Amino acid sequence: MQKRKRWSIEGLYAITPDELDTAELLRKVRLALRGGAEVLQYRNKSAHAELRQEQAQALRLLTREFAVTFIVNDDANLALFVDADGVHLGGDDGSVAEARRLLGEFKLIGVSCYNRQDLAIQAELDGADYVAFGAFFVSSVKPNATVASLKVLEEASSKIALPIVAIGGVTHENGAQLLEAGAHALAVISAIFSEPDIEQAARKFAVMADI
């Protein structure tokens, strides 16, 4: 029997930018949540461990205020420390089984599958709760990321029963085609947090994903 989770993965999946100023990070994220982000992933590759704990704890409180799903990138131990709703694992971040043992039955575990169907099928067999494919377009955050095609989404939606997240260069102009191809959620960093009006940028994605 499939385990029931407390949270779902759909709509606008906002990923935090690298921001060393915690107050500024919270300001930006609050605007994105006001705009309709349904999932927030904390990702900061440039912060040291103490700052990551500080920021993750602050974001945990903020996401509870807005009742949205809070995911920690890469670090299951940090997810456990702040009682996040789950963790997202890249290719070098350990196994689903290890994260499940640490976090327990009712936390979400997402897995990056890049452009590979076999990874998504295996992730489902391993007990993951969602998968992510990408990059679909040129990404300023990961300019050398593995390229994925829309066909990956189309095939995955017919082969696995998990929610599918599309990531990599997602914008207001190209997001709709990802949803039409089978994505359940759009993972976005720059097209929200680099915009002068973060709340409005998030709202445009939220409306798109809700159509």
C-alpha cells in the first residue's frame, strides 16, 4: 500500500537564491509565498553550516505561517534538524533509503533524475515521493547542467505515478509547455527572485500552474 504523505508537490516550486543576508532572504521568500508558491526549497551553496541552520530554521517558521511545503536541498540531516517537510536529493546526496531511515515515513523525499527515465523508475521503486527532471532550458544558476527534452516529461508521466517537477531555465514564457508535457510543478529560482516585483512574478507562475 502506498504511504500517504501530509503534503503534495504541485504548482509553483520556488527555490531560494544564494543569499547570505538572512533578513533579505526572508523578505524575498515572503513575497514569493504571498505570490502563491506552494512549495519552497531551501538551497544555499555558498553559506557555511551555521548560517544554513539559521536560514533553514527561519524559513521553516515562515513556511508554516503560509502553510506551504518546505523542502531542504541536499542535506537530510539539516531537514531533520529544522523539522522540514522533506529533503531533495541530487545524484551525490545519498540514497532514498538512507534519507527515509533518518527522516521517517511521513516526510517527503524528492530525487533529481536529470534526463534519465531509469533514475525516475528506480526512485519510485525506492520509495521517493516525487522526481525532478531538467535542465530544460539554459539556466543561469547551472549553466552546464544536463539538458532534458520535453519528451522526458511526456514519457515519465506515463511510466511513473509520482509528481514530476520541471527545473532549469523555467520562465513565464516557457513554463506552460512544461506543464502541458506532464510536469506537475515548476521549479523556479531566477525568474522569481531576480525580478523587481517578486510577488507578481510568483503570482504569474502560480496562475499558470493552476490553469
